[in-house]
Amino acid sequence: MALGEAVRELRHAAGISQEELAFLCGMHRTYVGGIERGERNPSFRALLRLAEALGVQASDLLGRYEDRRRATGPRGGRGR
């Protein structure tokens, strides 16, 4: 969930839709939506493509994920 929130936050900051992000990454919109909802675990290659399309370094994207994960706990605050 934390990774998806980081992707969504960066996408909103860039002012692009899920569909636009998916196009820029060469992914399907439903896959990007699944990542944002925490239903999909992207591969390393997919993370690199997302970061590039969002205009950030992959380390920045993962850093945002780590910050959110630390703030909400290891399971993203879902309590499972």
C-alpha cells in the first residue's frame, strides 16, 4: 500500500492521470491502478519505468515508500 500511495502522490504532483502514466510506462492502466491500490507488486524493471515516467529517480520513489512504510508500520497500516 505504501508504494502505491507514493506512486499516486507523485502522479498527482505531476498532474497526470493513471492512463497517461500507464502510457508513458508502456503498462496497462489497470496494472498502474493495481499498483496504486496495493494489489500489485511491480517488478524492479516496472519500478524503474514508473520512476522515469514520473520524473524522479528510482531511489526517490523507493525512499517515499520507505518513509510511508515506517510511518504506518510494516503492513501499511492495514493491521493484517
